Amino acid sequence: MSFRARLLVAFGVAVVVPLLIFAAGVRREMDRRLTAEYGARVDAAVEGVRTQLGREGTDIATRLGALAAALSQDNRFRLATQDDPASRRYLLDLAGNAMRLSGLSFLEIQDSAGRILSSGHFRNAFDRLEPALPRALGSANGPALVRDRSATGSVMVLARVDSFRVAGRRFTVAGGTSADAFVAQLPRTDDLGVTLVLPGVDSTALPPYRHSALTALPIPYLDLAAGATTLDTARLVATGSPETLALLRRSVVSWSLLALAATVALALLLAAWLAARVNRPLAALAEKTAAIDLDRLDQDFSTDRTDEIGALSRLLGAMTDRVRTGAARLRDAERRVAMGDLARQVNHDIKNGLGPIRHVLRHLDEVARTEPAALAGVLAERKGTLDSSLAYLDTLARNYAGLSPALRREPCDVNAVVQEVVSGSPPGRVKTVLSAGLPPAAADRLVLRRIVENLVGNAVDGAAGRAGDVVTVSTERAARDGEGLIRIVVADTGPGMSREQLDRAFDDFFTTKEGGTGLGLSIVRRLVLDLGGALRIETEPGAGTRAIVDLPVSGESPR
């Protein structure tokens, strides 16, 4: 396959596949969220209907309670219930007048046998036996849906029942409001509504909604007009049409296809343009080759290409590797020569300093054997030579000590150093508990960092491989013998150390970790002592380890 063809295919795959994944993810997430939102709206609508139904039932019960209380005190009603002929017309009109005054759409007054004494919605029902109505309403937990005969056909109401006593006799009053009016006042939107569904009706075919029923709220139902004597179940059905969701889905698909077509066209044009500039890899090789010298041999010529450009890259890479290897050997040889020269220099200087001392000691030994009485005088005479030679060696030692950095004790922000170390630790493995307002410590910042790095590294390695283990680095103000201190505590939840391991923890080259050097705690103790501080380890097998470092506060001399 040619370079141009490979470039076209690569650009096509690299652009089209992520775009398809992105479009599918967006559509799936949108569908999930909108469906969840739609379901929440339906649940909220059903909950609202349940609340309004309960409120309506409470309102009906309140009206019936007031009516029952008034009837229990009504003397004309008392006379009418005792078959007073003069009160018969009053009794016939009582329910109708009370129904209109109380704002009800249905009202029946019955005696204890279920005989209708007065009916407001159907006057001709007087003296009819209908005990099923109060019995059914009494068994319903809340309002019930009732369909009954009326002067014009039938009436559908939400009804409840109450009772009262007059002259030792029990009477019931059943009343309610129009079910159609209640349903009509329920909230509805373009894609969500509530419909009353009677038993035996298929809710999936309800107009004007073209989607199946979503949620149904059951309500007791008594069909007196059909002669029923027991409760059935009707439903207040929340129905809806997912037209908005379907429109959004179609819109996302359309825009995704459009974006895909535009992206593919742009990718092909870009690939063709890049393929026309096939000389770029050659220019890059030339630039890398020109940059090669003995001080810069880090050029990378690795490639997976199988064409001529790939072969040339591998050839240059092999050549660079050989030059790099030769340069490394040359530097190593130079370093060895320099170290040899330095060693010979140190050897020569020390011998020069030790020579006079050796001569003086031989002289004193000879005097001690041959003339012991003159030993003190000879020692006094040669003491200047000894002092001069020792001063020379001392100066020589100070000069060679300059090859390593000297300790610089200065005010140091401990929290800042801890933060620097922790920031380079494995994510999630180390946390800090830093005390605010700490005074600066008297320390060398570089040495302090080496201390914290060694302790944190040891703690992280010790807790490695155990799920949930965490290393905690904390700082606080402390005091010992009246001396102000800055305390650094590195604690882990690892396996801890035994007493034998703790006794050898500061020995050089002692380690319990595979591949460890055994120098970490040894170096830390030496550095802490150099700063005038103290180090101690608290540990217990299975309970983790705490390394505690105390450093003097800046401005206070370490003891």
C-alpha cells in the first residue's frame, strides 16, 4: 500500500470512529436523561392527582359532617322521620335543597335499613331500598367513584358517607361532587394528561394520546346504575405521548450524520494535502541528522515504516546508537582517569603531610631509647614541626571537603517542603495533615527534603501491595526540655516491624525489602543529627510504622 493510501485510510479511521462513538454516546445519554425526566414528571403528576383526590375527599367529608350535624339538630327532620304527614314534602325536598346549599352534585339520606328518605340528584328514588351505597362507601378508604341513576340518565360522582343519630335512630348521609369536574380541573400539558378509566376500558386507546398508559392510580368504584352492590376498581390513568423525545432523537441523528459527512470530507482533504507533502519525513530525518554531535546523541530514529524512509531511519538510528555507545565509553574512561588523578593527588598530598610527622616520631623513639632524659627537650624542640604538619593536613581536609556541598542551616518552611515531596508521590497513596502557622525550622532545605523523601519512600514501599493502605505525613509544633521543636510524622498502615527488625533498622545495608539498599534510615538519621534534630521510630507488627523527626525552630540553638 502506498504512503498516500495509508495516510487516507488512517485519517478516515482516526476521525470517523471517535465521531461515531461520540454521537452514539450523546444519543444514549440524552435518551436516558430525557426518559428519566419524563418518568419523574409522570410520577409527579400521579402524586399531584393523589393529593388532589385526598383533598377532594376531605372537602366532601367536611361538607357531609356539617350537614349531618345540622340534621341531628333539625326538629322538622325529627318529625318527618316519625311519619308526620305534614313533613312529607319537607323530607322530599330536603336533600335537593341541602345539595344545592352545600355545593354537592350527589346527596342521599337513608335510614338504618338502607331506605332512601330523600335524594337530591334523583327525587323519585324516595322510599327505595339501597343499602349497598352506605355499606360500600363505608368500606372504602377515602372517596369512592359512584355512578347512579338521575332524572336525566346517570350521574358520576366522587362520594363519601357520614352518619348521625336522631331520637335514638341511626341515619346515613351519602354525598359527593362531580367526577367529570374533578378530572377536568386536573393539570395537563401537550404531552401529559390524566384520564378517568372505568373497569373494562382499554387505557392504551384513550384519545387524544397516542402512547400507552404510563401510571394508574386505583380508586374504588360502585356502579349503582347497573345494579352493582360491591365495589369494583376504576383508575385515574396518567397518559402521555413521547413526541418531544422522538423529535429530539431524530434531531440528534440528523446532526450527527451531517457532522460525520462534513468531518469525513475534511479528513480526506487534509490527508490528500499531507500526502502531497511526502517530503516532510525526509526533511525531518535531515534535521535530526544535522543536530547530531558528541554532546547531543539523543536523537530517536525508531520507526515502523516498511518503505525506503523507514529503512533510512533505521540505518541512521543504528549509526547513532554506535556513536552513543562509543561516547559513553569515552566519558567513562575520562571519568576513570580523572578519579585516578584525584586519588593520586590525595595520596601524594597526604604522604607529604605525614612525612615530617613520621620523621619526628622516629627521632623521639630514638631519643627515648638512647637518652631518655633529653626526651622532653627534644619534644619541645620538634613540637613546631608536628603542629605545622597537622595544620597542613587539616587545611588539606577542608579543601577536599569542598568537593561535596557544605551544610547551610537557615529558616526553612517545613510545610512547603512536605508539600513538594508529597506532590511527587503516587496519587492517592499519601495524604497530609499540616499544622497551620508553623514557625520556620533551622535546617538546610536540601537536607530536609532528603529526609522527608527517604521516610515517605520507605513508608510507601512498606505499604505497597495492601489495598487501602495510606501514608500520612503530618506536621505540628512540639517542645522538649523547654526547647521549641517542629515535629514531622510519617505514618503508614503497612505491616510494621518486629522488635528485632527495629533494633537493626538503622544499620547500614540492613533491609527487609527485596531489592532494597538498606541505607534509607541510616542516611536519614545522619542527616537529622547533622541538623541538630532527633529521630525515633514507633512500630508494631500489623499496626503500621510511625517515623518521628524533631527539628529545632529557627532562632533557637539545637541542644
